[in-house]
Amino acid sequence: MSLRVETSTNWNGDEVKWRGRKVVGKSTYEIGLVVEAQAKALAPVKLGRLRGSYTTQSADQGTEVEAPALASDKITGPSSGLDTYVGTAVYYGPYVELGTVRSDAQPHLRPAFDLAQGKVLTLVRKNAKWEFGDYLQQ
């Protein structure tokens, strides 16, 4: 008695790569939004311009929900790829963050990044489940 088994496979690598890029792009942008929110919460406030100027930009998406007080305070995003930028275009931002000879450092952007690192896996998992959930049901 011989047993004959036939199998067939479909190559869906291109679709999987495309979905994976979507997960990475959306996740990096959402992580950027978390960093932005933390930076705004931690930023020292004198007049509020620095706090209000933090924005998140990526090649596919950008923050328009809470626009900076001045258009010149908005950072430019990456032109392509999966990069996401978080920061301020206010000229004195680095001086507040790092300090000067005359003023002590008031770090807020780097600590915001450190705080957001704990949410990376949660956001990536959520986006992967959402993106690949229906695909894996097929």
C-alpha cells in the first residue's frame, strides 16, 4: 500500500513584504507621536512656544491635529522611506535640551524618547495583528 500526498504552495512574499512595510511605517509614526506627547509633557514652559512646536513627521503621514503656533516652527519630514522625525524647529530647542554656559540643561526630548521605548513592542504587535489578522485567516 502506498500513500500519495499532494501539496501546493503559493508564494505570497510580495504581499507579506508590503504588509510588513505598512506595519513598520505605521508603528514608527505612532511611536513618534508617543515621543512627541511625552516631550510636550516634559518640556519646560516659559512662554509655551517650545512645547507647542514639537511635531512628528514621516514620509507618509504628518501631524496636523495640533499645528505649531507658528508655521516656521514645524519640522520637515523625511522625503521617503520608513523614517519618522520628532522635534522642533524653534532655534533655541537644543539650548534648552542640552544647556549652555549660562543656563543648565533641561532635558525633555531625550527622556521622552526613553519613556516611549517601553511602548514599542505593544504598538508593533497591535499594528501587526491588525494588518495581518485578515491575511492569516485566508
